[in-house]
Amino acid sequence: MTDRSAPAPAPALGPASTSQPLPEPVVGPPVPGPPVPGQLTFQAPRRGKPPRHLADLAPAERTEAVQALGHKGFRAKQLSTHYFERLVESPAEMTDLPKTIRDDLVRDLLPPLLTPVVQRLADDGRTIKSVWRLHDGAIVESVLMRYPHRVTICVSSQAGCGMNCPFCATGQAGLTRNMSAGEIVEQVVSAARLLRRGELAGEGSSDEAASPLRVSNVVFMGMGEALANYKAAIGAIRRLTDPAPDGLGMSARGIVMSTVGLVPGIDKLATEGIPVTLALSLHAPDDELRNELVPINTRWSVDEALDAAYRYYEVTGRRVSIEYALIKDINDQAWRAELLGRKLTSRGRGWVHVNPIPLNPTPGSKWTASRPGVEQQFVERLRAAGIPTTIRDTRGQDIDGACGQLAASTA
Ligand code: SAH
């Protein structure tokens, strides 16, 4: 739901009724558009559902869907093998499906979900930002990054975002809609196909020469707050981690769920039995500043978010990551580093590490990144408190592909 009440339409003036009091203005439906500061949007505006896709369905549901179309149940496994294991792009390659039923099955269960709009390359081709159009015209982005020993894709989980963090370009445009599990997974499958075609530059380790390059890491750090789109996000995580041919067979360890701190979502994720890494976007250790930087803090405070993060660690055994965008003269003071250190160590040792990241510039924002010396001091203070701290590598700034810069501009 959106918290903003819409401007009331001007009441119509009735004929010759000027002596009568004007009727109460009717408050219309929320007007789509950029959110006002602090406004949180949880429910996406209603739009046409994306077409159903194999990747929306658990394996048993796929069999049912195939049977409901009047085909033999085992066809579901064949389709899954083509999609998740062989990464088949063209139905013509699905030669084990009789031609008469192939088109039918592909139309119903493998509809196109993402249409490429534009691709931008950075870091000598080792970073590729893809802009995609969804079936209803909504635009989302994903960013593929090659490192010496891994390939990471940063995926979107919503078109836009309702969390309205003022330093993030995505948050400034508001929420367009939730993405389906299939739309989330398809970003990863498209990346896997691109890797197979050898289109991502960069040298890997020697063992990579022998085996084909694979997507090793998926981070939910593109557009959207995935925990606000929980069902699709967990569906996507299952598709990514289910062994082939039911899914892509990725390790849960390579998946990072990043959140503003939706406490019920964090607790639910802990019960799923898939130990993905949790990243909490903290950005301030005190409620006063965090209320401004991460407006969800007005619902779940710093302490409540940290308690939930600690519970996640206890249940899953996975070390939690704290994200902290360093903003010059806003959240980079020594006392804030010390307060953050105290808040983390008071909950325990060895359960958390901090990932500061220099703020990436976004259009219209008055904020800039902390100076390198200040950044280094912030890191040193946390380390002195016994907190493992590493500056996050950020890629793709020059193609508006870095953290917080995904604004779905197709320019
Ligand atoms: N909704 C999720 C994913 C968002 S993007 C979340 O908030 O965690 C992933 C990370 O990039 C978040 O930590 C987010 O706060 C951070 N980020 C957003 N804008 C940024 C910017 N301009 N510079 C640096 N990091 C930014």
C-alpha cells in the first residue's frame, strides 16, 4: 500500500448550488509517480501479470501444467532440461520434443519474458549492464561482472522500488511492479547463455580454461527490495539452487539477499532451509539518521533490524554482511563508526562483517562519497573494534550500472 494520499480532485461545481456547502472532496486512487520523501510503498500498482513460465513453477507444478495442456507428464522434465541445463534458446534445438507439440509447450511454458533494450560495457568488457523490457513495457536492469575467480550477476527483483532511500536512483522513481520468479531467473539464464557464447571479457583462472565459464554468484542488489516481493524472490532462489535439471544447481553460498531490513521477511528467509547470505543495508547506526537514509527504519529500527540479522546468523550459520554507503559528512563520522562497532560486537563476535562502499553519485542528489582518508579511518575504527571490514568493489559507475544507479534509463 502507498502511504501517500492523493491530491484530491477539484470538486465539480453543481449548477446554482453556491449556497450549499461543497461536498467533501473525494480522495481518488493513488497517482503513480515519484514518491514524496519518506513515503514507503509496499503494494505494487496492479498491472497485467507477466506470462506464466516454467521458472515460476516448482517441479511438481510443471508436471501438472504439462498434463493440463494435454501432454505426458515427462515432457516437463524435458523442458526443464532444455531451459535450466542446456540453456537452449531456440525451440528448434528441442529435438526430443515432437514438432507437433513443441510449439504448444514452448508457447505455454517458455514464453519470452525479457526483451533486450540496450547493453552497455565497462571495465574493458568485464562488466556488462543489460537493460530489459518486460511484457508490459516496464524496464529493469541487470549487471554481469567478471572477477578472476567468479562471475557475479546483480539482478532486479522489482521494476522500480518502493523503499525510497534518498541516495538511491531506483528508489527515487517509485515502484512500478513486482517481478515474477521467472523474470528474476531469466536474468540469470540470459547471463549464462551470454557466458557460453564467450561474450564477457576477462581472463579467468587456469581451471576455467578447461570448463566453461558459469555464473557463480547472484546478488539481489539490482532494482527493487526483493523481500517486499517475497514469494517470487524465494521461488527464484529455489530455481537457482535446485539441482539440474530442476534448476540451475547453484550453491546457496553464492547467493546474496540484500534488504533494507524488512524484519518479518528476514525471519521468514531464515526458515527456508536455503542458507543464502544476508546483506543488511544499514547505512547508519542511529535511528535519527537512518530514518532519513533508509525510511523503512521508521517501521523497524536499527536495533530491530540488527537483532533480525543476528537471528538469521544463528539459524543459518551464515555470516551476515552489513552494507554501509559512506556519504561525505553525513554518516562517516568517527563516532558513528564507533557506535556501529559497539552495536555489532554487543550482539556477539564472528557473526558479521561490514562492507562500506563509497557512495555512487545519482542524479539530483546533494550527497557525495566520503573522502578516501575519511573512508580509511572509518574502516580502521571498525577493524579496531574487531569487526572484519572490507571496502566493497563497485563496478560500472561509468555506465550507471553501479549500486544505486539503476534507474532504468535506456539512454
Ligand atoms: N533493496 C535492497 C537492494 C538494493 S541495492 C537493499 O536496499 O539492500 C544494493 C545496495 O546498494 C544497498 O545496500 C543499497 O543501499 C546500496 N546503494 C543504493 N544506492 C547507492 C549509492 N548511490 N551508492 C552506493 N550504494 C548504494
